[in-house]
Amino acid sequence: MKVLVIAAHPNIENSTVNRTWIEELRKHPEITVHELYKQYPDEKIDVEREQKLCEEHDRIVWQFPFYWYSSPPLLKKWQDKVLTHGWAYGSNGNKLHHKELILAVTTGSAKERYQAGGRNQYSLSELLKPFQATSNLIGTRFLPAFIFNGTYTAMEDEIKESAEAYVNYILAKDIFE
């Protein structure tokens, strides 16, 4: 199985968790790491290249820090430009059908803040529903997200363990059957 990780972090050099995850991902030849902010510092997305990358992989992962209850802006722009009618959806838009989609999301706040009655009032699962709706539209199989909460207070060993768990999670072949 070939896995494409589309990483969207606007300040990866100052990241703790996302940077560590990318470093761990790069150790695995079956994983292609594609960093949007490094690839497109001018935000001019090569749509054909991006579509080809997606077509060449079985599982697609959108990795990002949770910003204002969504993804960073370049991932949203990527979705707007790449997931086109006639390619990703619509009567002839079937290029992503039967592929799998996973979200790999980090939050600065603790898990308790993302639940009913918590500071954010909603669970992360609820807040990620628009991504699931996108998956439904483009015909991918939406798999459970890999979540890391509490980046602001995370310890180095916890981050390293999460990176290894993340790789194992996105490479799992039968766990999602």
C-alpha cells in the first residue's frame, strides 16, 4: 500500500509534534511526505501534479494542526484547487473513488476541551465533520482520524511515541476492515 501524507503546517520549523511526525514518516519508503507550505511558498498550486500524486497512492492522509476549527489555509486552498469537478466529484469525477482518507490532526489544547461541556463545546469528531463530508463527496473511504491533543504541554517522549504510533496507524492494512 502506498500512502501519501499531505502535510500542511505553515510554520513547521517551530512545530514540535508535526515536525517530529514528518521526520518519522520520512523513514518509511512506502510513505510519500508532501509538505504543502514548502512545496508552494507562493501558494500557486500545480493542480495536475497534485492530482497525479493522489492517483498514485492508495491512502491519503491530510496532516495539519487544528486552526480555528479547521485546517490551515493552504490545505483548504489545495482542496479548492485540486478536488475539481470532473476529477474528484461529479458524474465523471471518480479518480479518488475507493481510496482511503485519514486526518492526522494536532490540537494545542487538551482533549477535555473538545467535548460537550468542554471549553470548545463540541467533540473533535463533530468539528471534523466537514472533512468527512468532503470525503463522502469525492468517494474516498473516511477512516478514523489520528489525533494528538495538547501540543502546548506535550513532553518529548510523548511526542516521539506518538510519531511511531502515527506511522503504525497509517500503514495498518487490516485494522480498518
